[in-house]
Amino acid sequence: MKIRILYILISLTLALPVGAQKRKTARPVLSPEEQALLEKRQRMMATTQKVMFIDSLVVDKQDFFSHYMLSAETGSIRPGSAFFHDTRLKDCVAYLNEMGNKCFFSHHDNDSTSNLYYIEADNKDWSRPELVPGLNPDNQFRLVNYPYLTDDGETLFFAAVGDDGIGGYDIYETTYDEEARQFLRPVNIGMPFNSEADDYMYVIDEYNQLGWFATNRNQPEDKVCIYVFVPSHTRQIYSQEDYEPEEIESFSRIASIKDTWDDQQRYNEAIQRLHQLSASRQQQDPEHFFRFAINDDLVYRQLSDFKLKENQERYKQLSTLQNRQNTMSQQLDSSRDYYAAASADNRQKLADDITNQERELLLLQQRIKSIEKTIRNTENIFLTKNK
């Protein structure tokens, strides 16, 4: 109830003109802690990040992972119980990178605290778990969970409960310092991603330029809302010169995703990427049948045929790249057709574009062949050793 009262106070304070705020004297008496939290939320709301949300979906909390449509390049997120085959870790989350050789995961240190750990794979063996360095040096977080490492291997997002937050789980960002060999002090990413409720599992798919995060704000206990957004390379806020206080307050709590569609072309392109990703994911359904030759005498026809789990993940990645290859080939054919009918003035630019597309397609084909070779080699080695 106190949290709700504080949130209402923030809204009323921002909505009042300066003069009216000065005249208003009758306010509820707040404790020093409540006053500090109120001021923190006011500051955070005043710097609400400008974000385009293109979709939202209310799902069951227990399996919300399955609704994150991530490309293979983004890695994978899953319950800790599924990754470690330990039902005691059902509330902990594991993130496995694209290569399948590094995993960040949450683990309960005791009944009241949890932290993030990581392990690395050397051939087939995983290293001993180590605490993620620099993440929680002063124990400012009581609970740390929901990790995600960007594809550059340097930026880590996670959610935590602690004194620095504004209520429940908040989402934080940190960057790895190569010289110090640890992560820098985490920064709260602010509103609209964070609220007085639980906000977590922030993931960016760099290839598809789409982002996801989950929240239980305004949801029943067993539900969460997943928001899909368009990530920005630079942080922009809703300027108080361009927007009224009540508008900023509305953006801060994502009152309407439609209100964030300020660029129709950008929105249409993002929706198209989301639809393509959804279609690609359906093709990668683990139960779908395919034909993949392991050797002259053996052909696999479904994902469960692979004896190595790493190769199951590699084949999912291979399917994504093959779908991308088909799309790029079609785009290249269209560019060539357009070039044939283009004017002389436009042909030079088109020629450069076609050359770049051909180069990208060649690199993609080389990567596909490399993954196919790795799958066959490792699978055959395993089969030979386990005859």
C-alpha cells in the first residue's frame, strides 16, 4: 500500500505547475526512507528513456521464457533447473552464449540471498562456478537473477533486488573492464523498464534489432507481461520542453505502447522483423523433421537424433543461418533485377550495394559450412568413441 501511495504522489507532483507545488502544503507524513524513495522515483521518472514498444503479451509466469523469440546469435535463456538438471534451481535463470561455451546463472547463496555465477566450457568439461567479479562487491543486492550477456561479450544485463532499486526486481547494466578483470559498478537502467513492481529478463537481439523484457506490473500473481521494443544505440529521454509532465508519467509506466509509435516507418520495419523471426522460429521447432547427413551411412531426421547436446544447439543455429541465407539470396536477386532496370545515375550506388550483399552472403555461406563441418566431425568422433 505504501508503494502505491508513493507512486500516486509522484504522479501528482509532476502534474502540478511549479506555483501550485509551492502552495501545496498538506501532504502525508513520510519516513526518511519513504521520502528518499519518492525523490529517487521522481528523478528517474523525469529522465524516462524514449523507447518504441511494438508489442506486448501477457503469459504464464512459469514458462515466460518460451515466448522470447531469440535468434541463435543471441544465445539462449532457460530455467536453471533445465540447464543443470536440478529441480532445486527452478527459480534461478541461466544464460548460455551463442557458442555454447560460457554460461551465466543465478544461484542461492542461502535462503535470503542469491548472486550471479559463471562457468566456461573447455572441450566437453565445464569449469568450476565462479562469482561474477565486481557485480555485487558491497552486497547492495540481496537477490540477483536473470542474466543476459550481449554478443560483444562485454555488456551484462541482469535484474536484482536491493537498496538501489525502486521496488521489486529492477534491471541493471554493467560493462566488463578488461584492465581490472571485473565488471564495473552496475547502473539502474531506469524507466520505463523499471517500476515499483518486478521487472527482469532484459534481452537484446542485435541481429534482429529487437529487445524483450518481462514485468509483473498490473498483472495477477501467476502472470507476466512481455514487452517487445526497438533498442537504441544512444539513450534519449522525453524532454520536459517537448512533453507535459503527465505525458512523461504515462510513458514511464508504458500506459499505451501505441503512444510510443512516433516513427511509422521504423515501427513497420520492426514489426516485419518480428514477424520474420516468428516464422523462422516455427521452422526451428525442435520437433520438426529434417535431413542432415552425418556420414555416408547415417542421416539424422530430428533434433533428438544428435547425441551431443552441443550439436542440437549448433543445428538450431545452423537452421537460423540457412533461413537468413535464403532471405539474403532473395534480396540479392531482387537487387540485381532492379539494377537491370535502373537508370545510369542509380546504377553505381546499386552496384556498391550488390557488391556488399554478395560479400555478406559469401561470409554467411562460409560460416554455414563451418558449422556443418563442426557438427559432423564432433558427432562422428563421439559415435566412434562410444561404439
